[in-house]
Amino acid sequence: MLDFFRSNKNISNTPSVLSPMGEPLNTNYSGDYTENKKSPFSIYPGDSHKLILPLKRTSQAEVDYLLDIGFIGDIENAILTIANNLIYFTSHQVHQLLEIAGIRVDFKKIQYILKKLKDKSFLRQIEFFSENNSEKKSSFKAYTLGQHGAGIFFARGSKARLQGYIKEMPTANIKKALAANQLLIAVMQSTNASFESLLCVFDKNDSKDNIIRPQAILQSNNETYFIECTRRTDGWVEDFKERLVRYKKVIDHYDTLNVKLSKVPSMIFIAEDFKHMLEIQKLTAQYNDIIKLFTYDLAIYENVHTAFYKNS
């Protein structure tokens, strides 16, 4: 698991840990079933995204010069490390993770550093917008590792998780990763935890049939959680059912996975909103042998300590 961004808060010694926070799950279902408030990571009509390209190409010779003059300092290195592990992130999320790692930087400086890394292709910037908006104004932006950022990791002999074909990638896939980040960060701000993002998990004895890629794997309070983030895209119910079958196979073979686990992992399902969460609970009801926790975007944002629900 990712140790560089491991939080070091005191954790509960309560033996019956049910949530990543070491706290009982929420059983209060008195929320408004018609509630339609959503986070920016939800799917909206006409959702799309595009890459914001630098004004000019940065040559390898210029990169070498920039590295020689100290263009990549400690903070820049930390941001690139986050990019290589989270895959996708917002400026707010990288600011939060730096603080968890004990790196205190003014948010405006973070924005400046992100811009200079983007301008020189150490990072790539993704802009979200709606096709239904005639002016196609940006709703928000995210970042991912760029060509020259990947080059730094290659030069160090490390794996660079550079994402290809971002323009063709479904917008929902990127938003799922960002929503999962919100959960990871909220947990790490309050308890001892570590994570891996978008890691392919498979049975070493049967990798063809028993394989799944969760949005993240979270380790907290001596428990492991596979995080599955679901968005309301066309055909999402059938896609979700198919992924549940694969999760079941992988969890049944937890002791022979490529990820070393000492006991059966739990699952956290992240929905877009409260009503969506109830739909997901119904779809997972038959999987009684999977330990299931449920939450949704705004619940995490508002108070992570009460964000996790058990079956209704």
C-alpha cells in the first residue's frame, strides 16, 4: 500500500470496527428520498471532458534544462508522486493530500505549481463541461500525469502510471476516480489509513475469470476495503450487476490474489446520492456473504463519520 501518503492519526481500539473510521455504521434512513442534490462528481446530462493542451510543446532539451535549474523541487516532486498514485485528482484533493503528508503549502501556490507543471507537460489538465451548455463553460478541472512527469519516474527506474487515450475515455470513469479520492482523503484525515488507486486485482491461479479493477483499495484499522464507485450512466444497472459477479469471484479467492490479504476484504459502494444508494443496496441484497458498506458523495463531503450505511 502507499506509505508516502499514510496518515498517522490515533485509531480506535474498539474490537467491533465496522467502518473505515473504526465506528458503527449509520442506521438512520430518515433522509429525504427525493433529495436530488449532487456533487460535481455525479453524471449530468451531456457530460463530457477534454484535455487542455499547453500553448507550445516542451522539448526534451528544455526538460533537461528545467531539471538542471531546479524546476522540480520538493513540492513539485510530491505533487507528481500524488499524480502517479491517484491517477486523477483535483487541485483541492492534492492540497488535502499534501497536508496529510505534513507538507503545508498555500492553496494559491498549489494552483501556480499545477499550472507550471501543466504548461511544461509534467502534468495534463482535464476540463469537464456539458454538451448541453451552449458556451461549454468548464464546471471544474482535474489533473493526471503528463509525458515529462512520467519521464521522471522512468528515469528513476519506477513505474509511471501514464494514462493514454484520455479524450476517448468515458467521462464517468474519471469522475468515479475523483469521487473515490474524496472518500480516501476524508478517511485519511481522521484515521490511520493507506490506499492504492485503480489497481487491477486478480486470482493468481485464474486471472482470466477472477479479475476486477476497483476504483481504490483502502486499508484502515486493520481492515481492507474494495471501493466501487457507481454513476448513473446509460446501462449502469447491468454493468453494475456484471461487476458484482466478478467482485464475488475475487473475494471468494482473497487468499490467492495478487494483492496480499490476511482476511476477507469488505466492500464500500459509493453512490451519486441518497436515493441512488438505496438502489444499489437493493441490487446487492442477494450477496449476503459479502461485507457491504454504502455511502454517497455528499454524505462523505458533509461528515465522513456518519457517511457509511449498512443494509437498510
